Amino acid sequence: MPNLVNEILLADLQREFQRMGSCVVVEFGKLLPQQDVDIRGQLRSAGVRYRVVRSRLAQKAFAGLNLDLGQALTGRCGVAIAEKEGAIQAAKILRDWIKKTKDAPLQIKGGVVEGAAYVGAAAATIADLPDRHTVNTQVVTAISGPARSLATLVSAVAGGLARCIQARVDKAGEAAAAQS
């Protein structure tokens, strides 16, 4: 019977991991029920699904996706599963909760963002990664800054030329009026 249950759980994890966009792997110790409810509520409000997993089955499911998270999947494990790069938001929520909670029984051990696995110290940096919207804004700003400067420069040259021509016309008009 346990073999059949493990096969069903493994197949379910594999299906869920194949559909996910990103995830954060956490190790939790003596998590109080109210703390668990608080974490799950915050993650759910961000559109992230939190799931407690068997580490051995999760390792097999990740291995099926060619992701090595073996070092992260030790002890009691949970996985915050998100669409696209939602794991960044999940990692921020978890990081803030850990900072706020004294002697937090939770630790970010790994994660997957856009097909890249982060384990150990690199996993803690997931919360520091910019999301897609921020990156797009930074790229547009980097591109538009020089273009805006060039447009201002070209406009200034054309404006200066127009003012010079107008001054010349005005001066010629004054000279013609003085002769008459």
C-alpha cells in the first residue's frame, strides 16, 4: 500500500512541478499552527500555493525536470509553488516573515526561477531578484534616457537655428523700415 501511495504522490508532484513557473523550497522546524496559517494566508493572497512535501519524493520529481535541489530538500520541507516568476514574491513574503518572527522555525533552502535552480546561499537571494515588471521598466529607462537626451539636443539645435533666422529676418525688416 505505501508503494502505491508514494507513486500517486510522486505523479502528483511531477504534474504540479511541470506546470509551475517557479517555486521556493523551505525547511521548517517546530512551526506553530497559527504561524502555518499566517504563512499560508500571506502566500495565498499573493497567488502562491504552499505545499508540504516528502523530501525524497520531491527530489525525484525535480530530477524528472533535470533540476538538482537535493541539498535543499532535507528535513521537513515545504514548497511554495507559483506561476511565472511568482516565487520571487513568495521569497519576499517568507523573508519578511522570518525577519519579523523571533526564532523563526522556517528557512529558505532553495528554489527555481525561470528554469534555474538556486540552492543554499543563492536561494536567499531569490527575494532580492527583480520581477519581470521591474526589469522591463529598467530596460525601457536605460533605452529611453539616451534617446531623450538626443531628442533634446537635436531640438535645441533646430530651435537655436530657428531663433537665429528669425532674428535675421527681424533685423532685415528693421533695416528696410529705416530706409523707407
